[in-house]
Amino acid sequence: MTDKSLEQQLEDAQHRLEAARIQARNLSAKNKAAGGGGDPGVLSGIRRKKNAKADARRFAAYDREAAAWAALPSLETSVTILENRIAERDRVRYDREDIVGALFILTRWGWKKVRTVNKVTVSVESGYSWADKVAFDQVLQVKR
């Protein structure tokens, strides 16, 4: 995938998410206005005459609303994944020359004091008698 396609995918996913949010809100408002507050358990549903078609319509409306709300978490997850992919793609990559002479490096576990810079890893203080090794591609920031 090219760089542009990730941004386009993110924009499309954000539009789908916003449309789904609007749809869920509209269905909730419609069901609430129809009675029952959008919840089939609020009203008894007892009628003087049985009306299977009206009951089916009412329950179908509740099912559509529930499906609309259930779709939101997966859409939010896809937006978050695309944002993280773009952030990872745009992240600065450090090599040995960038890290030589550094006092501290930032990893996903926090700031670590540099002991030595090796060929493909950085040895950092672990807080114990040994040193932890961090690969160059896991270095997020360098302080000199």
C-alpha cells in the first residue's frame, strides 16, 4: 500500500464511523418517539387485539437499533488501527550513529539509561545487576 492509500482508508473509515453514529442516534430517537423509550421492556406490549405485523415491525425496529449500536465498536477499532499504522509508518527510525553518545533512550516501557551501544542493540540499565538489550527499531526517542 502506498502512503496515500492509508490516509484515504482512514478518511473513509472515519466517514463510515460518523455515518454509523448518526444512524444509531437516529434509530434511537425514532424508537423513543414511537414509545417505549427505545426499550421493549419499558411498555408491556399488551394490546386489546393481537397484531402480529405491528409486533414484528416494533421488534424489527429494536433489532435495527441494536445492530447499529453493535457495529460502532468494530468501526472505532478500525479507525484506531489505521491511525496507529500511520503513526508507526511516520515514526522516526534510529540507527547506531543516532544513538552513539546518547545518555537516555525512550522505549515503550519508558526512559532507560544507556550503558553501551552495540551493533544492532542498545544495552540499558535494568535496575538490577544485568543490562537489558533494546533493538534499534524499538527506540522511540534519544536524549543526549
